[in-house]
Amino acid sequence: MIVKDGLDGFGVNKLAKAAGVSPATIYIYYKDREDLIVQTAIRVTDTMLKESLADFDPDNMSFEEGLRQQWKNRSSHFLNNPLDVQFMEKMRYSHLYDKVADKVYNTFKEVMGRFYHNAVKRGELLQLPTEVYWSLAFAPLYQLIKFHSQAKSFGPQKYHFTEESMEQTLQLVLKALKP
Amino acid sequence: MIVKDGLDGFGVNKLAKAAGVSPATIYIYYKDREDLIVQTAIRVTDTMLKESLADFDPDNMSFEEGLRQQWKNRSSHFLNNPLDVQFMEKMRYSHLYDKVADKVYNTFKEVMGRFYHNAVKRGELLQLPTEVYWSLAFAPLYQLIKFHSQAKSFGPQKYHFTEESMEQTLQLVLKALKP
DNA sequence: AAGATAAGTGAGCGATCGTTTACTTACGAA
DNA sequence: TTCGTAAGTAAACGATCGCTCACTTATCTT
């Protein structure tokens, strides 16, 4: 590790103590600290993505049904695994993240791409550049989750992540994305 | 600093060397490393927020005009100051961020609140819970900026932040937020 | 010119970082 | 039973961390 990875708080000695093993034990299973972090992130991300596809059928769901299922899966996963959120958010701003994305998103991209194209073909969804689509379809959800996990993210006021606010936000997103 | 702050890469010795001064000099102007970071983040955030209000008039602009101006100001600021983005993104996931938000967002919140209420009163904007409004009004923009600053944030594909994709995203957001 | 004060420095403190070394234990194969 | 190997450990290595100390230099007052 030549460059800092932006992931302090995940020191090898500290993790070993928390896991109740010797630091040296960690180096039996991982090449070095970077390998430990990348492998863990891959595992966490892979689990999240697999969970996000639960009860999701890209070929036999309307766009609204499919997107709602994705939102439900992702939100419940992150609400149930707040430590994963914390870890992955730090990870997302580390240069190590590329190594995770490269390994993990392939199958997922294929499914989501099919879902997108089916919806466009059925006339339920605008045809959009990928970055525009993602900024609308998922960024609002992640903002809600972030609000919730931080409790106060903008000024002293508290925001709560509820079923209603999620559904309301989803409805607005659908309104934006429908032709 | 008892708990890790998630801001490695900002070591005092390293910053001192980069600034061409002795580490001891830093402690003339800042109480400790945390003070240095918080004060810097306050200055950076304050600058960003002031720039985001350039040519912005919460009382004499339509919702569309006002939101577009905000988007333009924020995006151009972040595109011109990528190091600020990097620093603030790390900061946003540090527990130190609360100290920044408390000091900085007050005047800004007042202006944005007025802008919001004016637009609702004129019937240009849906009345929404704060977290829903913010998730729609700004999260998509920040997602675009993030895509740009990371070059690849989701899989191997590259996304480009262009005037067109920003304007297109803004149009969808407006479509969602208008009654 | 002399003294007071502010501003800055090099060297290094103790603590913690990632990592390795030398060694011990557990266990199936011969 | 003995041997080979895999799994684990305590201890500590050099490097770097945040931070301080003893000291020098620059600036201002009288």
C-alpha cells in the first residue's frame, strides 16, 4: 500500500483484536491489508447485490414493480446492515473501489440492463443516457438511506427514513422516468 | 482525537511538508489536527455555499430558474475544485462533519427554505417532506458529479458529465417536482 | 540601541501503523 | 508412535502518526 486508501479505522491490529485472533493469523488468509479490505468489500458488495435481486424478475415485471422491488431490497439490506453501509461508503471513495467494481458488477449489470431495455421497449420508461438514468433511478434512494444513517446530514434537523417517504420518493422518480 | 475520523491522507507531518513549513508551525494556528480539519472544512463548505448562491434570488426567480442556477453553481464549483470535492466527500462520512454543518448551514438553510416556500405558494412545486425534496432536488446532481469525479463508479464504463446530461437530468427532476 | 513579544524551526517524543519472525499447537497419514 | 503439515500465536520490527520541546529569528516599542 503506497498511497493512502481512505479507510482508517480498519487497522490490521485493531481488526485482529476485535476478531479475537493474532494479527499474524490474518496474514495466513490475506496477502496484506489491501487484500483483506478488497476481498471483504467484494464479499459485502456481492451479498448486497444478490439480495437486491430477491423477488426481482427483469423479464416479467413492470418497470414500476421492478424498481420498487429493487428499492425495497436495497433499503432493507442497508437498514439491516448499517456497518456494511458505513464500510461501503468509505470504500466508494477509495481508489481500491475499482478493484471491487470490476469483480462484482458484471452479472448484475446484465440483469439491470435487460430490465431497463424491456421497460423502454414496452414504453414504460424514457430512453436515457446511463448516467442520467442512474442519477434518477437510484440516487434519491441512496440519499434517503444516507439521511437515515447519518441522522443529521444537513443542518441540525433530523430526517427519518420511513416506508411513506420512500414510497413517495419512488412515485416522484417514476413520474420523472415515465414517458 | 480519540476515535478515528476517516480522514487519513491528511496527516499533520505530511500537510506541513506539502505546505513547506514545520509541523510545529501548524500548531501555532490550530489547536490540534481535528481543529485544522474542521476549520478547513468550514472554510471550504462556506465558500461552496456562497458560490452556490451566486446570481440566485430566492424571491424573484421561478422554481425552474432558481434550481437551474443552483445546479450550475454547484456543478461548476465542484468541477473547478476537484480537491474540495474529494476532501468534502471524505468529510461527509466523518463524525467531524456535524461540527461543520452546525456552523455553516444556518444562513443557507434560511434562503433555501424561502425559495422552497415561495415556489410552493406559487404552485410551481409540490409540497413535500424535507428529505423527499432534497433527495429529488439535489441527489441526482451530486450523483452526476460523483460519476464524473470517479470516471468509473459502476462497472468499467465511463460516464461523462456534460451540459446536456445535466440539463436533461434537471428537466426530469423538474417534471417530478412540479404539481 | 535594548528589550519584549510574536512567529517559526529541527529534532524527537510516545503511540500506533502494517507486517514479519520464531515458535507452539492440532491432527491426520505412515 | 512418529512425522509432516496446517493453523495459530506472542512479540517486536521499522515506519509513520499526532504532537511538543527547546531554541532561533523577525518585528515592534520605547
